[in-house]
Amino acid sequence: MSDIIKDSIKTIPDYPKPGIQFRDVTSLMQNPVAFSATIDRFAAQYQNSGITAIVGTEARGFIFGAPLAYKMNVPFIPVRKPGKLPRDVISQAYVLEYGEDILELHTDALSADDKVLMVDDLLATGGTIEATTKLIRKLGAHVEDACFVVNLPELGGEKRLTNLSVNSFYLTEFEGE
Ligand SMILES: O=P(O)(O)OC[C@H]1O[C@H](OP(=O)(O)OP(=O)(O)O)[C@H](O)[C@@H]1O
Ligand SMILES: Nc1ncnc2[nH]cnc12
């Protein structure tokens, strides 16, 4: 069956390293019908969910998180790579499918009253979203859910989120392709 979201995502073999099948959402963003369908499907999933803030992780989490926050009329909170946020921050180290890094969040961005939806383009090993979950919880806020355009089930991120007691939602999956 044709799926406008999955069909609009290109796969680039051996990028950025040999053995990685890179699922490229820039081709989805180039297609306005696919891009708006993506944001509309996330918004439909979370309408009436009581979400008070959306957290998106640099860089591709910004691309989907900011329009969703606009559509849901809630704040958009960026989680950024080190040294990019100007006020007081908390930090969290993490490991990726092809490297390692640190993520940061402004200390005044969230409070204990917040019910947070995390948004990213893709779930692979789950390292990025686990680090983002830890940052949000360090501020005392509640992680309500995580949503992704793409899940790569073979890389184990979904299991990692289950272990963290975080519900997850995906628009499409690539498995053995
Ligand atoms: O589940 P994981 O194994 O953590 O991988 C998924 C993360 O990797 C990619 O970001 P990347 O760190 O490549 O940065 P970018 O968004 O700046 O391209 C992607 O946008 C996710 O955030
Ligand atoms: N295979 C992959 N494709 C696109 N982005 C990614 N981020 C981590 N793994 C990825």
C-alpha cells in the first residue's frame, strides 16, 4: 500500500559511515504534502492529551517539533548540542549509532507542572531520546510521550524507551530494507 510519508524518505547506503543505511527526512521536507501530513498526524495523535510543552532535539527534532508546537499552541523547548544555549544549562552525555556527544537544556525551560512530548525525526539506538528524557526529568517535569517520523526497530530504541517507561509513537518503520 502506498504511504506518502514512508515513500518520501530516501535511503542513502553507507552514509555517514560504511554499513549505515541513512534514512533521509530532507526528501520528506521537500514534499509539502508529505511534510504537512506528518505534522497533521502528530497533532491528531496528541490532541486533548494535556501536553503543556514540546521538546525537540537538535537539529532534526527542531524541524518537526517547532511546527507541531505552533499547531498545538504550546511552547517549543530546544535541547541543543553543547555551548549553543545562552542561559544556565544542565548537560547529559550520550552515545549515537555513529558517534558520541553531549546535549543541553536551559534550567528554566520546564517545571514540575509540565507534561512533555518529545519529538524527533528518527529513533535508532535511542541514545538521543534517552539523554533528552534524563534532561527533562532532571528539571522535575513529566515525560508524557515520545514521537518520531521514523523507527528503526532493529537498532533497539523502542526497547530502551520501554525500559525508561516512556510511551512512543511512530509514523513509519524501516526493517531489513
Ligand atoms: O536513536 P539514536 O541512535 O540516538 O539516533 C537518532 C538521532 O540521530 C540523529 O541525530 P544526529 O545526532 O545525527 O544529529 P542531527 O539531528 O544534528 O543531524 C537523529 O536526528 C536522532 O536525533
Ligand atoms: N540510520 C539513520 N538514518 C538517519 N538518521 C539517523 N540517525 C541515527 N541513525 C540514523
